[in-house]
Amino acid sequence: MLVLGVETSCDETGLALVRDGVFVAEALASQTDMHAVFGGVVPEIASREHLRMLPLLLPQLLGRTGSALADVDAVAVARGPGLLGALLVGLSFAKGLCLGTGARLIGVNHLHAHLLAPGLESEIGYPALGLLVSGGHTHLYRMDGPMQFRLLGRTLDDAAGEAFDKVAKLLNLPYPGGRYLDELAQGATPDTHLFPRAYIHNDNLDFSFSGLKTAVAEELGKRPHLALASMPTADELRERGALALSAHPEELAGICASFNWAVAETLRIKAERALEREPDLRGLVVAGGVAANSFVRGAVARLARERGLALNLPGLALCTDNAAMIAHAGWLALRGGYCHALDLESVPRGRAVPQDWVRIGPAQAGT
Ligand code: KG4
Ligand code: ZN
């Protein structure tokens, strides 16, 4: 069963092939550098780039793997949540392929796909706690199976990645700046009293990162020399490293370590609270762009160890947006006997993804 995954929900254009749940290949084009100068993703530029890149990536992917379009049994597409225009480009492309080849269409929830992605590397032990930390979402789920997600908590304002990106902007780092803050903090000792672990003194499983962002903004207001004199390009940062561009590397590293620590600890505390409330959970799955963060990885690895849980923490390429996770989630849906009709709709950010599956028997699903 060969599934082609299509990802266009934000600023990565991705196509990937998964055969029987095993990764085959991916063609990914990042638009990050195009949006960096604007300090965030510009939706119209994102849509146009997806439209330009998808037809270029498809022959690349097929050529590299020696496959033909006719070999594809199903096309799995990220249907949302995401930028509506960007999603519509991917969905139209996927529908066109299905119309042309007769392949089945599967609409994938982008958030669920993030959390299922580690399953490409090692099996997920259900029931598991799923912590999704990305640029747009910070969600805690109870995962009873690949198709069974129950939302336990979510951010009430900024997502964890958004907090990283906003702090990076204050330091004059290009968008998305999360990874530079991670890099800047390497080797420094966090001051655990400098920033609040925001919104933990309550009894819920929700998050709020706006208070932390304000605290960092106030601290940086007292230390204006810490912001880089001019915004470096992503290339400059890659070549020289973020620390080399600062006139006050030690002080900056300390601030960044304290911020990284505060985010990671907040995530750990709420995840631990969720595990206490759902004592039958056997696994911990952490995914999304912020799961690439070294402080977050350390904190959740400790948590899993202390509680004797199986930890699924994907490699860095599977943390950020990619099409392999979409193809994989699509394959899991198909294996379970689910697909979609060609009237499938995209779902913008902020709206719930409907359960509008079409049920098919395992024989029809070909598994
Ligand atoms: O999952 P993702 O690629 O896209 C969304 O679906 O949002 O996540 C992107 C987010 C951005 O906010 C980016 O700054 C953040 O992930 N990010 C990081 C790191 N790598 C990516 N944040 C902190 N530390 C990192 N190493
Ligand atoms: Zn994502």
C-alpha cells in the first residue's frame, strides 16, 4: 500500500511516500527564508509558493524512488488546521491527483499527524500522553490509538513556539527564531528565578505563555544591549553561529538558557499533572517544532524515565512540519478502514477538524 503525503499547511511544501507504514522518501521545500524578513509567515506568499513548488517536487520524488503516479494507492493531505489558502492549494493538488489516478483521498489532521510521526521510528505504546508543541499549537492529548485522540489541555493564548519566535524577534533574530534561542543557550546555566513558569498555579491542564513573553520583554527592556545590532540572515547565522554575532555572548546565553528552561519546565509540569490524572497511560509522545528544543527534550526524557514510561520523541526532521508524517497518518487511517470523499474541505486554524470519514472495509483498504 503506497501512500503519497501532501503537506502545505504553513510554510513548508512537502511531498512524501510511505509504503505499508514505512518511510520511503520525501521532497521538502522550505519557504522560511522568504518569510524571515517579514517576521512571520505571509499567508499569500505561502500559498503562491506551494502552488509553484508542488508540481516541481512531485517528479523529483517519483524520479528519486523510481515510482510512477499509477503506483500510488492513496493520497493523504493535511486538511488543517493551518492557513486556509495554503491548505487549499495542497487539497486541490491532492484531489487532482486522485481524480487523475483513481487513488483514494485521505484528509489528515495536521496536529494528530505530528503526534503520530514518531511511529515512523518506533512503535507508540498506547494509551499514551501526547504533547504537541509547535508554532501554532500547544496541546495535551490522551491518545488511545492512532485514530483516538482526546484533548486534555491547550494554550489559552500563545503557543510555545510562538513564545520562542516572539522572544527571538525582541533579540533581532529572524523568524522563526526558536532554534537560535536553543543554540544560544547551549552550555549556559539557567537562572531558575529570572522568569516565571507561567500559569502553573491552578489545577488545570491548559497553558498560557503570554505572561512569560511579557516577563522576557521587560527583562530585555532593562538590557537593550542584548538585542543584535541588525537582524542577521539565516545564512549568516548558519555560517557564524548565533553567539558569534553578539557583543555580549555570555549574558545573552544566560538569558536564553533561563527562557528555554522556563518553557521546558512549564511543559513538563503540565504533562506530569496529566499523567497523574490519567494513571493508566503507558507512553509519552512529544512532537511539533518545539520538540526539537534541547531543554524540552531533556525535560520530557527525565519525566518519562522517572515515571517508567516509553518515550516517543522523534528525530529533528520529524519534529518540524514535513510530509512523511502526513503520509504516515494517512496510511494509519487507511489501515483502520477510513478515507474521505472528494468533497473534503480544508479547516482553518481555530476550527475543529470534523470527523467526516467515509468507512471502508479492510479488504477495500487493501491492507
Ligand atoms: O511544527 P512546526 O514546524 O510548525 C507548526 O506547525 O507550527 O513548528 C515550528 C515552531 C516555530 O515556532 C519554531 O521557532 C519552533 O517550532 N522551533 C523551535 C526549535 N526548532 C523549531 N523552538 C525551540 N527550539 C528549537 N530547537
Ligand atoms: Zn506543524
